Amino acid sequence: MVLLLGAIATATAAILVWKLIPEDNPQRVSVQQAVRQFRADVDADATGVETRGPRPEFGVYSYGTSGGETLEASLVSGSHDYEGVSTVALQPGECGMVERWQVLAGRWREEEGCASNSRENSRSLREAHEFFGTVQRDDYSCAGPATTDPANLEPGRRLTTICKSASGSVVTRMEVTSAAPLRIDGETLHPVLVAGSSQIRGDSSGVARFEDWRRRSDGLLLRREVTSQVSSNGFGGTSYSESYRLRLLSLVPEH
């Protein structure tokens, strides 16, 4: 009888927790919304920026997008679909360039470089994930070559970037190789392939594997493929997985 009562109490608690959890309703971010945010950010921050070498035009680039993300926890689970169009905004930062990918209001990733001598180094990595009305944001300070800088994209180079925060670290190891031509927007491009993996340690642990195709002349992102699996002991144990693909739709940004 004690075991039965315990089971009933556990089930009741689970129902109460479930009723208290807000609806998981991710909001898609349109290209127009991304352009408005870009204009606001550039108006506020576009002073004193310094970059090295050729760079893509600042603005909002559109990408055909597939894939999604999934969260599994002890009492709840959820998944978000990325199918459609997402954006990458390129804009000036405090000392270099910011590359911000956004697919949902609560799912974005932002990397910032900082000019140093003849190259640009990674300065920061910021990410956000939102499930059931709760946003998890990770902010890292980074050191290592920025892959947005064409000076760091010579085929044959091996690159390592280390990002740290109060709660963990991300160590990313990459290799740059030549890639087959890509035809985008009626133009034949000659990209390089940056392939690597990121080891995540700390409060959360896991690995992300990725391949970026970037225009050799200026570092513009042309394609991206990512798969990741991360686990955490929080809330009785959670598991997060993500897999997506990006394909640039137009070489001309909106701004």
C-alpha cells in the first residue's frame, strides 16, 4: 500500500508540474523581422568597427533551411521544426564582424571576431535555446582564428578555437580543405570546406559536428550542415539534439 500511495503521489505531482508548464509555441523569425533588427543594431553599434581584408557586404542573407531541435527531459519533451527560410545577419561589431544565425525567436547563434594584426580572431560565442517559455542563453569568451576571415581559410590549415564561460567550455577543432564549385544565384563560386567538431564540457556535455562551405574570397557562408548531442544533469536529466542544413539563396543581402 505504501508503494501504491507513492506511485499515486508521483503521478499527481507529474500532472501538476505538467499543468504548470507553459505551452511550447516557438515563433518563427521572418526575413523582414531580421532586417528590422539588423537596422536597429547597426544604427546603435556601427561606429569604430575595424576589419581586415575583404569582407562580404553587411546585411541579412537568406538561407533555405531544413532540420530541427529536440529536448528530452524527465517530465517533458519537445521538438521544433526549422523547415523554411532562416537568416544570417552580418554586421559590424565592437572590433570586427558579427555573424548571427537566427531561425526562431528563441533559437539563435552569434559569433563575433576581433581584428588583430593581419587576421581576425574569434572574440565571443553566444547562443540561445528556448523550450516551454524558458530561454537558456550561453555566453562564451573565445580565443583562436575566426572562420569568417578569409585570411584564416587557406586549404590545408588546421584551426583550434577555445571558448570559455563560468559554467563550461567549448573546444572546436577544424580543418580547411578545397571544395567542389557551388552554383548560387546564377554564379559559380569556388568555396573552401571548414569541417570540424566542438567538444562541450561543464554543466552540459556533448559534441557538435559541422561542415561549413565558405566563399574563399571573403568568407561568406554558402552552406552549413550541423549535428549535435548535448546532455545535462539539470531537472533530473535532460538531453538536447539538433540537426540542420543551410543553403544560401541569394548573394545579395537585404538591409
